[in-house]
Amino acid sequence: MIKTKKEYQVIIDRIECLLKDAENIENTNAKGYIELNFLSDMVADYEEKNYPIPLPTLIDAIKIRMQEMKLNQVKLSHLIGVSTSRISEYLTGKSEPTLKIAKEISTKLSIDPAIVLGV
């Protein structure tokens, strides 16, 4: 377990050194492969605890899904059953969706309900 930022940095440096040898990445029997995976797991645990990635806002999540699904505000309004002006209000933060619309957004855009509900 990594306890300090200094330990973290030393391990990051060691990982970078191990990554220079392709054998450590590809050969599951290589000593470096085992060390690399062990250290990577330690770093992942440390980063998860000390540098958590916050959930995106609902506005960010909707905009990302709109881009991925090639939706504009008009298409999105038809998809979830609200007016385009209401979509605009959601995207600017002037209004929040009702519980019913939040469910539609979560379901139809595949957005985690925790993000939609802001919990």
C-alpha cells in the first residue's frame, strides 16, 4: 500500500522504467511483467483514494451523449418528449428535469441515474 506522495512518485518512476521493455508488457512469465502489474494495481488504488474522479454534471453528460449519438436539441427533444426550449433550459442550467423526464434521460441516453439525479 502506498502511503505518501513520495512513495507514489518513486513507484511511478519504476513503472515508467518497466514500461520501456516490451517484454514486461507482453510476456506474462517475465519478472518485470509481474512487478509492473503489482505496482500498477498499487498506483490505481492510491489514485482512486487520493485523486478521485468526480461524476460529470448532468449538463456535461447530456452534451457528451448528444455528441456521441449525433443529436441536436431538436432531435433530443423528440427523443425524450420535451420541447426544445426545455432542452435549452436543461443545458444552460436554468431548469432541472422532473423525475419522469430524468428517467427518460437516464434510459434513452444511457446516463447513470446517479448523475441524472445529482447524487
